[in-house]
Amino acid sequence: MTHSTQDRWAQWLLHRRFGGNQQQLKNTLKLLSPIRDKVLEHAGIKEGETVLDVGCGDGLIAFGALDLVGEHGRVLFSDISQDLLDHCQALAERMQALNRCRFLHTAAEDLSVVENRSVDVVTTRSVLIYIEKKQQAFQQFYRVLRPNGRLSIFEPINRFAYPEPPHRFFGYEVGPVKHLAQRVVAVYAQPICSSMIDFDERDLFTFAERAGFSEVHLELQNTVQPQAKEEKAEDGSYRWEAFLKSSPNPLVPTFEEAMQQVLTAAEREQLAAHLRPLVEENQRQERSSVAYLWAVKAE
């Protein structure tokens, strides 16, 4: 299957989130690995258990769980993207691990293909931001868990960083060309993205309690900082093309596509002249908020 024929979820995870650039992919995986490790740590997975990874994507969490459940355990990969499930299945086949995997084409808020009290652990990462019925998803997580089952999730809290002040464009200082940057930003301010900003960490905690979890923990990490100096020092010439060809989430265009939608050729050139050196030197302010939640279902 070619890139262009994949669904938008697969296109984004496998290509557009890092602009199709292998160095940028390495940088992305470097950032995601600690998140994976923390989600798995909070899950407390034991050998022989069954893990359901909801919204498995490219398998970051699920394949990590596969190492932990051992030869007698099992991992259920679930996603709304059949293309991503096919991608994960091909990887599992290469690993000779198909006998320990199951692939489910289903949404997080409707896990009816999974039996009641049939899994020991539910994990998910950056999935609830795309779901309108978040409480319903938590109810499904609770239903499929066995007594003493554990839930472990990671979610960005986008309310913390959105909207940016007018002089910022995805972390970059664009004061002199903010009139152009804001027109590009407007492309991303679409109703389809409302689910990404309609909750915060307190809502996550409430969702878990209302679902019935008897023990709930939440860790919030808020960060505002410039990029590390050693990251700025490396050769960042690849970053500009990766930036142009990437998009911040699967529901919106790439930065290049967004600029083409609302700016003339001269305006694109003006914005790029200001933005390109900042991107290549990684001169951006990191402003983020993320939540880890883990919970236990009573006996």
C-alpha cells in the first residue's frame, strides 16, 4: 500500500508527523520512548497477562507490552485504522509473535468486540484527544478489565498551550510576521479539533472515578522552556523540509499545505524567510502539559 492510499491516521503516524524525514523520526521516537516506558511502568504488567492497547497506532505501547507479557501472555492491538493494524500485524509477523497478538478494528468508545472482564491491563496514549465521548471510553475500559485490572493512559492537556499568543507560531517567535502567521494558524482552528481542547487533567480524573475505578492516580507535567542548547548546536538543516511536510495532528494539513491555502507566493516567501532559521536552529519555546493517569478496578 502506498502512502497516498493509506487512511489519514496511518499517513500521519507513519509519514506526516515527522515530515517523512528519518532524522526527524529518530528525534520523535527519542521523545516518545520515555512516555511509553512510563505508561508501561504504571500498568504493572506481569508475565502471562493479557493487555489491550487502545488506539495502538504504530504499536509503540503494544510492542513494549509484548516484551513484558512473555511467551504465555497476549497483547490485543485495537485501532480505528485498519491500515495501522495491518502495519502492526506485519511487524508482529516479522518478530514471529503473531501467536501472542490479536488485532481489533474498533473505536475506543465502542470495545464491544472485547468481552467483559477479559483483560488484565488497558493502555492508551494520545487517543482521548480525538474522542468526543470520553466518559463512554472510560466505561468501556472499566468493563473489559478483570477485577484488580489496571488502566494506564497518557494524554496531552492542550488547554495549557492553546491558544498561543499572537507572536508565537507553534513555539517560534514570529512577531515581525505575526499577521501572516496568524492566518496560517486560523487554518488549524477548526471545529473538528474541539475534542482536543474540551478537557483537562481534572476531567480525566473524574472520568475514571465515574467509570467505577476504586483507585486512581494522576501525574501532571507542565513545562515551559527553551529547547536544550545541545539540540540547537547540532546541524539542523534537515528540520525546515521536515517542518514544512509535517502536520501537528492527523486531522489537519501540513504546514506547507496550510500556507498554500491562505498565503500568496510572496507572503509564503516572507514568512519562510523569518521562520526558516528559527526552525533550523531549533529556536522554539517548548510549552506543554501532559497527564499520566493510572487506575485499578476493585475485586
